[in-house]
Amino acid sequence: MQIEAFLPYRIAVTAEAFSRQLVAVYGRTHGLSREEWRLLFLLDDAGMLDSLQLVQRTSLDKVQVSRAASRLEGKGLITRAIPASDRRLREYRITEAGRALFARAFREVEARAQEILDAMPAADREALSRGITALDAAIARVTTPDAGRGASFPWPGGGVREDAAGTPDP
């Protein structure tokens, strides 16, 4: 089998190509790394998240979250505090400057994403959306990390997913 015909490879390569088109907007235009973009995106939505919540809601590890947060703090886009209740955690909040930058970047990223999607026929866009939803549901149905079948992954929205046995999968 040729790797180009292997569906997981095709999905990964296409997702990376799409992502790079968006990185060109928030990266080159606004000076944000992927990790910084993810943190700003989540903080803009939530207002405040702690370091553990950020790790759980992204595919980033603790070190990546910490480094991206340090860079964002240095740019004045977020604040960081140590909660008295658990000094191991850090609480992050987006600043007004962070909200303003994110809003500008998001409009441009959203426009670029739409431009790419609009280059597809409407029926293909709808099929892609249904396919992604179906693949997401299939992964959830067959993933049982405790049984060694797959691994937990942060799902969009930070919600709890159930594995094949119906057990909540954080």
C-alpha cells in the first residue's frame, strides 16, 4: 500500500495543510505560535482557566502550556496568578489587549478558513462536516484507554467523552 492512499495519513496531511493556512494569518500577521493561539482561543471563551484545565482542553502538555503562557504574559496578552488553594497550579486570564488581538486575529483566521471551504462545492462541505462528526463518534465508540484500546484526548469544548464501555473519558 502506498502511504498516500492510507486514510489516516491523508487526514493528517490535509489537516496540517489547512492548519498551516491559518497559522499564516495568526502567526505571520499577529505573531502568535500555535500553542499561544490555542491558549488565547480558550481563554477568550472561558475568561479564566488554570494550568490543569488548559492541559486537559488542548493537546498540549504542561511544559508547552507553561512556555506558551509565559510568552503570552510577556506580550501583555494574559495574566498569571498562583491560587492560594493550590500553589502547584497557575490561573490564567486574558487581558483586554489579549481580547483585542484575539478578536482581530480570529476575524482574519475565520475569513481565511471560510475562503478555503468556499472553494469546495457546498455538498462536499456538508459531507466533510458529516464525515468529521461520524469519525469523531466512531473514535469515541472504540476508545477504551483503561483496556489499552486508544488514548484519551481532549475533545472540542472540553467536554467529557464516553468510551466504548460508556465510562466518562476526560
